[in-house]
Amino acid sequence: MTKIALITGASRGLGAALAKALAPTHHIIAVGKTVGGLEELDDAIQAAGGQATLAPMDITVDAAMQQLCRGIFDRWGKLDLWLHTAIHAAPLAPAGHIGPKDLAKSMSINIEATARLIAYAGPLLGDAGKAVFFDDPRGGDQFFGSYGATKAAQIALARSWQAESVKTGPKIDILTPNPMPTATRARFYPGEDRAPLASIADEAARLLPAILD
């Protein structure tokens, strides 16, 4: 029976690379807002002999996430794997000058949407499935107030779920990727020499054994 993997934030970056890496063994449900990126991902997966279901959705829209997870239940009855790579990278700013709209968007995507998805995806994972979150510890770094605080809160949610699920499942993992030349990093470090950074595809390959463990 084909295993089912939900990837939120799959239209580019690490999410897309992990979708391609998992496609030989999983049917990929790819969630993202960038339709063109999802279509490119689908082409790559099909060219490699895999299959994907594209879900061009905004994870902050509660009704859309309910519809997505109900659709997964109706079609497959379960999830084997959920990788949460969606993140909002607010512009860098001193703590006293964080824009209210940037903070609100960071909280909506990085914290609130994550909490809702845990509630909706958890039952689909059951006791045997696995959810994976990806840390990027920036809490306390200068000018990273909005991103660092909300990313830390996201991981705190994941750690609470991890502690609560030890005896009952699903299994919850939190991995820390090496620095990669993603669009998120480019917002923080424009003009950076990207040559020393880990290739996104190589990093996906490095993380894959831990994800599948």
C-alpha cells in the first residue's frame, strides 16, 4: 500500500526538495501558495515516476485546512508522514521597530496555522504516523525579533506535542537543517556569498534517513 506524505510549504525550498526525495516511496500531497512552484514540483515528481496531489492553499485559512484534511481522510483514510516546512520570514528589524503587520503575519503563519494543523493532521497520523518540524534557532539574535520569536514558538508547540505523544503516537521529530541558499535565507542575508551553503537537494538527502526512521 502506498504511503502518504503531506508536505506543507512544498512549492519551493526545502519542502520541494523533500517532496522530490520522498516521491519514490510516497504519494506526495504538496501544499503551497505558489501555483507555479507546485506545478514544477509535480512535473519533476512525474518525470521520476512518482505521483503527487497538488493543494494550492493558504495554510492560514482555517476552512481550507479543514477541507484539505477531510479530503485526505475521505481518499486515503490516513497520513503516514507530515513535514511542516511552511514559514514566514518577516523583514529584519530592531525589536522596538517591528511592523505590526509583519508581526501579525508571522504569528498567523508560524504559530496559529501550525497549532491548527497539529489539531487536524494529528488524527490522520494516528498512533503510527510521524510529523517532522524543522528548527532554525534565531530566538534572541539581533534584528530577528519577529522571526526568531515566532519560529521558537512554533518549535515549542512541536516539542509539547512530542512530549504528549511519547506513549500514544504519532512520533514527532524536530530536525535542524544546515544553512541553505533558500529564499527565506536570502531575505535575511541579501548579497551573501552562497557558495559555502549546503545545496538544498543535498540537505534534503541528508535529512531523509532521519525523517524515515
